[in-house]
Amino acid sequence: MANSNAKGEKYIITGAKVKPDGERIIQGIDIKKVKDSAIYQELVTENIEPSISVEFKILNYNNNNFGIFKKRKKCWCGYFR
């Protein structure tokens, strides 16, 4: 995500699963288990360098909740430690 050469916005979407045969399952996430967005930013800061900034939102689509991580603009590309 962060060090991708793709142009435009970069996202990680939680709540979807890809099975070994390539089938995609849209299951959503349990919204009760979602943490404060500051906790997710802290995890990113502790594990990726140089530091990048992410935004976290919940999106409801077809009665399923998805966690959306979006890389904020104007930040350096990073890599996992």
C-alpha cells in the first residue's frame, strides 16, 4: 500500500477474504471489535518506517461493515520494519 507505485488513493479494506481457490467472500467485520482509530495509527507508526499517516473509517455496504484504512496524502512512502 504505502510503497506501491500505483497512482491515486491507497486503501486496505478489512472484511473480505480470498480463499485458496481465488473465491472472494464478503463477510464484513464485527463492529463491536473495532478499536479507536488512534490505536490503529499507533500500530502503523510503531511498525512502518518512515512513518506514514492513515485514516480509518467504517463503511456499511449491503448490510456489512468494512474497515477502511486510507493512506493520507503528503506522507512519505514506508516499509514494514
